[in-house]
Amino acid sequence: MELTQTLTALYRAYLEAWNGREFDRLANFFDEPCVIITPAGAASFASRAAYQAHQRQGFADYEARGYSHTVVGEITAAEVGEGLATLDAPLVCRMHADGSIMERRRAHYILRRTPDGWRFTAVASCIIA
């Protein structure tokens, strides 16, 4: 399977876990360690358990604001070098249950091929509207 197809399938599975609030499954998409970068700062997680705790808190914050689910527009992927790739999601929409958009984000992922498959090692994300 071509790299773009492989990473697109991986991202779709990640989004399914995200929307399903499957925190154990969600954490397994990430490498150890991993980094999340936003305009507010960078957070490094030494383990999937640490990342998972961060995501649980993030979901609690989102849900307090009426969050329901996330939809994503087109994504692109590219090989950086042997065992490294990028994935770009220029339009990530956090949605309310009524279908209105809570926020729009742009996200950029760096992935590493591990013995267990491709894993996110770094995510840079920011609100765009």
C-alpha cells in the first residue's frame, strides 16, 4: 500500500478512536516519547499513559464547552526519509452536537515507523478560526 494510503488509513482510525473517546486506543497511535505543540507551548509525554491522562483532561475541557465530535477535511502525507513521514490536516473542525462548528484547527503531524507500525511523534496544532 502506498505511504499516503497507509497514513490516511491510520489517521482515519485515529479520528475514529478520538471521536469514540477510546483513550487506550487513542494513546496507541503515539510513540514514546511524543510532543504536542500549540501556540500556548509544548508538552512532552514520556509514556502513552502520560499522553492519555493529558487527553482525558483535554476532552473534559472540550465537553464542558459543548464538544461532540471532530471532522477533518482532506489530509496529505509525505515521506521525509527512511521511516519518517509528515501528515497535514489543514482543516480540523471541532463540532457541537447540533452540527455547528466549535472551532477550526490546522494540524501537522510527524510520524516515525516503529516495529509496531507508524506512530505520531510530534503534533503541532493551532486554532485558525
